[in-house]
Amino acid sequence: MAPEPRPSDVEKMIDIGSQLGAKPGDTTDPVASPSGQHAMAAATGEPGEAAIDRPSTPAGLVDAVRRLEGSTALDRPAELLENIADAVAPVGPRRDILQGSWLGHALHPLLTDFPLGMWMSASLLDLIGGRRSRPAATRLVAAGIAAAVPTAAAGMAEWLDTDPAARRVGVVHANVNSVAMALYTGSLIARLRGRHGRAVAWGIAGGLTATAGGYLGGHLSLARKVGTRDPRFTEPAKT
């Protein structure tokens, strides 16, 4: 049950109604209108449409991502990646599994937590764990590399069913993550050779690169809504 409005809020709503031109006997709720919601948010300090609609992302960042979406120069690399993705996830049960049809949601975003979590944990041990934690960090880096393989396969399966703009961003996302994978592989080799300082540096570089790749992945899944899902989950939730 919603809490009863405070007297001060009621007075503010009355004032807002008068400011918006409400007349006695008018059945229209002025606060329910967009302008009323904006005024109510300003008067009470509560979040409303004004706060939600206000752009806060740096314009340069938005422009950079939109340029990727519209860059036809990425179409050729996309064709090459499509050939690889078709081989990894051909139409049929394998693609269904990699796309997460059995789960109801896309599998790729879930799997990304494993390699990223292991790699970040390894870097944390490098920075604060001391010499005794080095073997554990090495195992974490190796496990992250192993976990990245099915994660990439699921991502390619998901990428195959996207529109051209999302495909272009996906190509850059895949290449950035491939660089991160290469850096972590270099870090693992350095660890096995006893070159700890170089291993730490390459691991940190890999983490920063993976973060950039993750931003593009988040753009695809959150802003562009890329991701397979059971059609029943698109129905309005029952309240």
C-alpha cells in the first residue's frame, strides 16, 4: 500500500495545479501530465521524467559509438567474422545452445562474468596479495583464458542475429576483446617464465582493454537491446 502523502507535498501539488492552470471541477490531473511530472520533480526533489530524460553522457562518447554504428568500412571485417561465427555456431542445436534458448536469455552476457572476474581477481592479487599469492594469480589468469573461449563462442552466436549497425559495433567489440585475450595470454607466459613485473603490467593492460570492450558489449545489450530471449519474457509483467 502506498504511503499517505505528507501535508507539505499536498500543498506543493495544489500549487503546481494552480500554476498549470487547473480549474475547479476539472477532472484532468495536472500532475499526471508530463509538464506536471516535471514540475512535481522540481518541487519535491523526487526523480521524474526530467531527471530520466536529461542527457548526461559526454557528447564525444555518444558520437564515437554512433560513428561505429554507421561505419560501412566495418562491413568487410563483419563478413570475415561471419564466416568464423557460422563455423563456430552453425544453424541448429549448437547455435541454440550458444544463444541460450534453453535458458530463456542470451548466454553470452552471463558467461562474461567468468573470465573477467578471474582476470580482475588475478590483478587484485598481484597488487595486494604479495609474493605468496603469485601461484594463485597465475592459475586465475589461465582459468580466465580458458573461460573466454566459450564466452567468445556464445558472443559470436548472438552476433549472427543482429542488424548491420549492431554488427559493426560487435566487430569492434570482438577485436578489442581479442586484444585483451592476447594481453592476458602474454601475462600468463610471463608468469610461467618468472617475469612477474611484466606479467602484472600486461595483466593490467588486459584489464583496461577488456573494460573498453565491455563498454561496447554493454551498449549492444542495454542500449540496442541485442540478445535472444524467450518471447514470453517480452510480455508485460503482472503487477
